[in-house]
Amino acid sequence: MSDDLQALRAETAELLAAAADLRAWDAVRVATLGRSGRLTGLLKGLGAVPAEQRKERGAALNRLKGELEAAIEARRLALEEAALDARLAAERLDVTLPPRPAAPAGEGGIHPISRTFEELVALFGAQGFSVAEGPDIESDWLNFSALNIPDHHPARQDHDTFYLPAGPDGRRPVLRTHTSPVQARTMLSQEPPIRVIVPGRTWRADHDATHSPMFHQVEGLVIDRHIHLGHLKGCLIDFLRAFFGIADLPVRFRASYFPFTEPSMEVDIGWNRKTGALGAGGDWLEILGSGMVHPKVLANCGLDPREWQGFAFGMGIERITMLKHGMPDLRPFYESDLRWLRHWASDPLSPPSLAEGV
């Protein structure tokens, strides 16, 4: 490579090393590769090179162009990474610190989803339920097979479920699509009788005004001897009327199908289609799914279905929160809009209680 090309390479490397930010980097890029850049000028000057030297000169220029483009791109990536690190360091916050004493009164508030969690725990706690939790990443068996969901079920398809890379056994773990795997974990780890609710995050491949890829559900499970549908209906009717604060809220149970319950029922509440108000409006709105735990699920979890029976139910926490407060869109729950949060946030010093109401 001729001396002028060697000099251009060395000078560009020196300028790139000295570029402290993306603006300086861009100036080096334009001065070297831009329309009026030094390398571009050399390429344009190939026509003036003697014919016997033109091929060798052109090859050398093309090699140099590839080297300089790679060096310039590498420097850009390094500067962007350094800028991101600096920004993250500057914006780091210790979220465990208490509020500033000078903060205005009422500045903080409880997110509507968190408040609904608290209300669920209070209401079901009064019925004798305890809270159970489980991991967000579940095995295929716990998320599907233990719950009597067959291999051909649509919920197992990639378009509906977020799968992770397969493990040594060849099975792919999943981001749980419901909190029901915790029901299986509870039955496998505890002796009946069992009475738990399972609030938590779940994931499905869906996103619009009423669906989010990450959302929250609460499941309930009761296992005991001689449990029947009357227990399920009483539990859910009491909960729905207390949660929505409507003492005579109409509640309807419709036959349905879920792989993990038999018989299965959808639960509707009274609703006015024209006004959107809950109560005696002449219309019905589906609110949750429920049913008697399928004998196969009990057997999969080590319980004898001839001795033990139970019921289960599940509902979307965002959905019941939206209905309770008249929210039209799901997406603001996750957009961190301070105006929305300040409007819907709850007083952190006034937790829900059965004495004062939820």
C-alpha cells in the first residue's frame, strides 16, 4: 500500500481515537467517507492514475475503504455503549430510599393493579384463603400437562405462548400463561384441605386495547372432602358483590369448557350495555371462569379424586380493575404516564379493609 494510503489510515485511526462523542465521530466519518471526504477524493482520482497502475491502486483503495468503514463503525458502537453506560450511571436511583421530606403531601400513590391485589387478599382472606406464589418461568408439564391441557391444544402454540430455549430434556420452559401452575405446585406440596388464591403476572402473545403481553391474573383453589358447586357459587357471588360494592349485583353461571375443570362455568355479572354501568341493566358481561377441579388434575397432583374434590376459578386483574373504575383502555396501566397515575392512584395510608370497605 502506498505511503498516502498508509498516512490516511493512520490519521483516521488517530482522529477516531480522539473522538470523545458521537458528534466528533461523525465529523471524522464525513471527512473520510463523505461525498467530499479524503478517501472519496482518492477514489474519484483513479481515472488520472496510469493504466498499468490503476488496477493495483483501485484494489488497494477498496481494501482501505473496507478497513476504514469497519474501524469507523466499531468506534461508533463503542461511543454509543459508553454514552449509554454514562446515562445509566447518571440516572441510577435507589428505589429503597424513603420519600424526600420536602416532597408535596400526597405525591406518592398506590397503582390501581397493586390496590386490586390488596383488595383481593382482603376479601378472599376473609373467606379463609391464604396467598400462594410461584415462579414466572414454568415447565411445560406444570403449565399445561398437569392441568389436563393436551399436546394439540391451541394454547400450546408459539403464536399464543412465549417459549424459552429447550433444556437438557428437550422440553421448552414457558413464561407461564396463567397462574394455574401454582395450583398444581400447591397440591403437590401440601396436604389437603387447601384454600389458596394465586395472584401474579402472566404472559401471552397478544397486545391491543384490552390485551397486554404481560398481565396479571388471580386464581383460586379449594380442595377438601365433599366440596360441590354450591360452595363455588357462594364463594364467587360473595366476592363479586363485595369487590364491586353492589349488594344485589346479578351473577349468572353458564356452562362452558376448560381442560382443567369439569363441570366448567363462565361467570357473568349484570351490566348495562348502553351506559357501561354494572348492576341491574338487563345485559350480561363475562367476568371470570370457574369449575370443579378435573379428576385428572387431582390425580396428576397425587390426590385421589374419589376422596378429594375441589373447585377453582380465575380472572384477569386488569379486567376487574377496569370494570370497577370505568377505565376504557388497558395500555395506560404500563405507560408510566404521571397524569394517569395521579388520577387513578390510591392513598397509601388507607389500605383496604373489610371494616371500612374496599
